[in-house]
Amino acid sequence: MRIALVTSKDWPDLTPDDQTLLRPLAGHGLKAEPAVWSDPDYPWQDCDAIVIRSCWDYHLRSEEFLRWIASLEATGCNLWNPPAVIRWNADKSYLRSLDNRGIPIVPTLWCEPGEAQTLTTALRDAGWDKAVLKPRISATAHRTQLVDAKNAESEQSLFEELMAGPGVMVQRFMDNIVTDGEWSLMFFGGQFSHAVLKTPKPGDFRVQSDFGGRSLAADPPAPVLECATRAVQAVPPTLYARVDGIVDRVHNQDQFRIMELELIEPALFLTSHPAAADRFADAIVAAVAGSGIRNSRPALRS
């Protein structure tokens, strides 16, 4: 059986992390191979399953990417995660849906086109000393900017550009990301697999390795795992999911707040745990067989 592990043109042979899937999939009798999503000649219809992995340029070509997703859906390809999940997750306004379901997220301002406001005013009205300005369609901290009262005016042009383009969101800066780090929890077939704790390099706030951030395997506290599990269970069945978030101190109690629920192309830190690639491979086998992760879940809604 043929499995396409979908990547981008910058990683035509898969990332080192995703390459760890090849051996356990072969052990299941599955022929897994890298496939660049933007390759017009790849025979997607010949695959028994298509698993999106490191499509790390999709946010730069989001309309083209979503047209590609629609084309696979139209031909009945067995795509994971499912097309509806991918479309819902492509715009970070999905966080509003989680918030509406009572799942704690990092406090966020949703600034809409046509609203007459400035970034300076938004910060003042929210009572935030610092915030993180983000595009709603983004990956790897692309065009993400730390803002405060001192530089908000100079970032107004970026604020307006994002508002008119992919959309903009402003999240309260969680200071303890610098000291305590950000959790990433991986789920395969809806089941928790492993976690890492990510920290930024000194003087930065971004935890991604592209910016010097570090990650270490760690066991999440029970409240972190419970909240992350609720987030995954709030959407239809997924083959893979990564929940990013940070522990916030609220009324003298620790509360895990979701920063991202990544369902398209998250790095899954497979090399951080000796059994992670095997567990992911088992979930892929279940997806190909049509069993194991098709249990009933809520429909997606905004």
C-alpha cells in the first residue's frame, strides 16, 4: 500500500524528524514516500492515504494550498487530516471556537477589517503592557511581532496590513514563556503520545528552533494534559494533533491556556521520544484501515 508523506519543496526528502516514520511504516507493509504538495505531476490518486507533514510554506501560498486540498477532496483521496479540519485550522480564528466551548486560550483581541482602531488604543483598552501581533494565517512565527506602548505606533502599518490581508490577532504577552517555557503535546489518533517543553533563547520570546529556541522531552502536569485533551476532543477525529500552550497563574491557581491547536503541518518531535514514531505509524495504519480514529466527535463550527 502506498502512503504519501506530504512535504514542501524545501524538504523534498522529508525532515529528519519525519524520516523516522519510514521504518515503522515499512514494518507494517506500507510503502511510504515523500511527496511535495505543489508538485503538479505527483499521482495523488494512486495513494492509499495522504498524510500531510512538513508543508511549511502553505501559509505563504494559502489560497493555492487550499485549492490543492479541495482537488484531493473532489477526487476522494484518503487525506489526513481531513479536508474540513484543514480548512478550519488554516485560520487562527479557530481559537474563538475553542474559547466558545470553554477551553481556555491565551487572551486574544480579534481586530476586524473596517474597525477604526489603532494598535496603541487596542493595547490601552485591553490593559496590556505587552502583546504579540500575529497574522491569522501563519506558521513558524512568520510576521509575528512583540509590541508594547513604546513601539505600538511604529507597528501600526503592519497591524493595518495584516488586517487588510490574512487577518490579524493580538494576544496578551505571557511573560512566563521566557522563564517557564511553552508546552507542546502530541496526539495520534486522538490519544496522547508525548510532550516537549520549549524555551526561547535569551533575549527572545519565540520558542521555535528557527529563532534559537530549545525543546526538551518532558511529562506534562495533569492539568496541562487534561486541557490539551479537551481541545483535541473538541474537533472531529484527527490522525495527528499538536497542542501548544502555557501555564498561567489565575486566582492563585495554575491554568493551562491554549496558544495553538495545530492540525495541518506541525513538527511532532518524533525523535524526542523513542516510541513516538512507532505510535504515529500505528495511527496511520488505523487511518488506512478506516478504524481506530473514526469515532463520533463534534462538528466544526466557528
